Amino acid sequence: MVRLTRIYTRGGDKGKTSLGDGRRVDKHGLRVDAYGTVEEANAVIGLARLHSGGDAEADAMLARIQNDLFDLGADLCLPESPETAGRLRVSQDQIDRLEREIDRMNADLAALDSFILPGGRPGAAYLHLARTVVRRAERQICHLAEVETVNPLAVAYANRLSDHLFVIARRLNDNGGSDVLWVPGGSR
């Protein structure tokens, strides 16, 4: 478990930060960008939880996802190597849970005949924002994976999470009743 006794260390004052293996890297590096964006998504989900409309099950799912995102950040901040084998990594179980929850929620939603514009109720709008941040994190993780070894389940988790956030946003939008649908060419 992590124990923080001091909040600032001054260690990053010159544009470097430490990875989980102690190695110092640039704060603008691909790996730091990826787990920083995961942290950003987590913050947006925290905002969405403030507007879950009393949906205890949705709030519980989002709480588990916030914890998973810390797992994902821990996974990304620790480069894979023989020395880091057995350390915390995103697992297939976490992806499977997302898929089960997506399927269960989606069964209660009407099929879509159009794309959805981000909006509707506040919780749903924040989840649409979180979904786009997760998509950016996914792109960054994929970019990182082109140059360094990355847990492939990290990419799969991010991919599935954006789908989950889309479906849970629809759930918070009165099971799709408050979704804002795209009308192609409707603003001409």
C-alpha cells in the first residue's frame, strides 16, 4: 500500500519524474502522458459521480472504474521487465467485468438510429467527456506500445472502458430517453 507523508518532494522541479521502477524520465514522455491522461479521465469520472442522479448501481460501477484507473496508471508507470514481473497489471477479469456490465446495461436501452451528441443530463455529459479522455489515453497507450513494451490488456481495458462509459451515460440519460441525437445536416 502507498503511504504519503509528504505531498511535495521538489523532485519534478526540473521537468523529470520517477517511474514505478525508480527510473527518472521527462514529464512530457509518452509513458507519463499516457498515465497522466488516465488520471485526467479518473477526475472527470469523479465529477460524473456527483451527478449520478441517485443511481446507486451506476455510482458503484463508476467507483470500481476509478479504482481500476489507478491500477491502469500503476501498470503504465511501471515498464514491463523481468524485474517487474508479478507487479500490479490490468487483468482480463477487469475487462470481463466491464463487458458483463455493458451487456447488462445495454439490454435495457433502445437501439440507436443515430449518433449521440454529448449532453443530456449532467452526469451523462461528464461521462461523455470522460469517454473522450479515455479514448485519448487509449491512443497514447497505443503510441507508447509502438516504442516500448506495454501490457496489451492495458489497451483492451481502455478500449472497453470507453464503450462502458458510453453505455452508462445513456443509462444516466433516462435509459436513452434524454439522449441528444445527431441530426445530419440539421444545422444548415
